[in-house]
Amino acid sequence: MKLTIAIAALAGIATAANAGITINEILGNGPGNDSEFIELYNTTGASVDLTGWSIELWESDIDNPNYGSADAGAPYALSGSIDAGGYFTIANAQAQALMAFTANMTFGNNSIENSSYTVILRDNMGNAIESLFMTDGDAGDAANDAGTGIIADSTVGPDGTFLPAGAYRLGDGNASWGILAFSQTPPNATPGSANVPTPGALALLGLGGLATARRRR
């Protein structure tokens, strides 16, 4: 019994330490061919090796026959490291060209679902470090892990009656989120650089909350 408790305690310590890596910004839904990226942020004072980490994307539209299945090429196995206070991006070629940045890793077009979806970040031990539910608000849509319902750490959307184009933290690593505008020209996302809170933004996010703030420049 003591051994079991000790192992559990150590696992908890490891998870808490890794929790310093957050999903910081995401863009996946827009007019025409989508510019898509996911940005991670390191809130800690030390570099973190991402070898063995992964990003999962799960279909979360209850009306889709593929509900609970992995989107596109997910899960995405991460590699490399993320500096202290730094960013790590995975993006398609269109996003990189439009927003003039070079991603740490690339994925193909249409890698992020255009209806409700769940993002899960896992560390190299398979621990779910963070989950984000992006929703268009349809009844029955739900955050899930391979079809098993979960309570996401954060929920963003809907944007009116639509899936938000994306979401960003109101300040890097902040608990509150804002909604990225449904526009890609010009882009109002900031992959690989600091998120700036909207002055006076209304953000109702916490555990399973709802972000209603819109980002403006």
C-alpha cells in the first residue's frame, strides 16, 4: 500500500511540473482554405523537452458519425524543446505564409476540425496535461477523449451560432480566453509571439467556462 501511494504521489508531482506547458492559442476555422496552427507556451523558468509529448484532436460533434474519432493526422507526436517563457507552434503551410512565421512543426491542411472538437495535450508519460473544447454550441456536442466524455479544462465558444475561428489566452498562460475573429485577412492571431489581452475584455473562462471576448488590434 505504501508503495502504491508513493508512486501515485510521484506521478502527481510529475504532472504538476509538466502543467507549466499550456495550449496558448489555436486557429482552425475560417473562410475558404483554412490557415491552421496550435501554439503552446512554457510558463516555467526552464526549457522543457517535448520529446514523447503529443497533441490529440477528437471529433466532438455528436451528429457526426465519426464522433470520438481522431481528426486528420492526429495525434501529432511532438519533438524538440520549448524555451523558458517560449512558444512552440505546429501549423500548416498556409498559416505560415499568411502570418509570416516559421512553425516548429508542420501538419497538413484541414488538420483541425470545422465543427466542435477537443484538443488534448499529453506529456511523455501519457498524462493529459490540458484539454480544450472548441464548440459551435450544438446540443449534444461534448468534450471527449476517444469517445469517452470528459470535462475539459477550458471551453471556448460558440461564436454566435458558429464555431469560433480560434481562441487565444488573454495574456500568455492566462486562465481566461478570447475568441479570434472569423477572418484571415488580415490575420489577428499571433503564432509564436505574445498574446495581448483586449482591454476590458469579458472573459468568463475557468474550469469548463465560456469565453466571449473578441480580439481586436
